[in-house]
Amino acid sequence: MSEQVKWNFEEFTTYLLLYASNADMEISEAEETLIKRRIPESNYEKIKSEFDIANDYQRIQTILNYKGLYFPTEVQARELMDKVIALFNADGDFSRLEENCMRLLKRLF
């Protein structure tokens, strides 16, 4: 784990959902609404600002750093993938880019 470990379960899950929702290069209003319901607005803004300044490599490294902490089992990883699928369906368009992101996340988890 790197020194970046500073988020609780819900905050990390929010970061991961931001990553997933950005798969098609835009976070739709429906996706953002679904994500924002997870944590207080101030925490969301903090996580979103960290997400926005990171590049793709840094984002994946962050996900890899936390996955063993919060999603160590296959069952927990599947629950997470279910959340990602719900997010992808939030705007009514499960795009090819989102499908590719899902494949990447399944490999990571």
C-alpha cells in the first residue's frame, strides 16, 4: 500500500465509480447523481478533485492500492462490479467504452 491510503470504503468506492463513469470521457448527470448519493457532498468534492488531477496511470494505481484492502474476496469484487454495472446503466447508455472499462476492472479485481 502506498502512502495514499487515506479513504474509507465509501470514499474509495466513490473514486472507483468516478473512474468507471469517466470511461466514455464524460460523467453524465445521472451517473454523478448516483455517485453523490454515497457520501457527503464535501467528501465527494474532495475525491472528485483528486480524481480530476490524476492521470490514467495514477488512477489505476490508486485502484490497485485499495482493492486488496476493501475488496479482497471474489464475492466483494462481484458486489463492486454490480455497482459499476448499475452506474453504467444510470444514463440509459451502456456504451462500448463502458464495456471495455468493465473488462479492465474485472481483470483488476
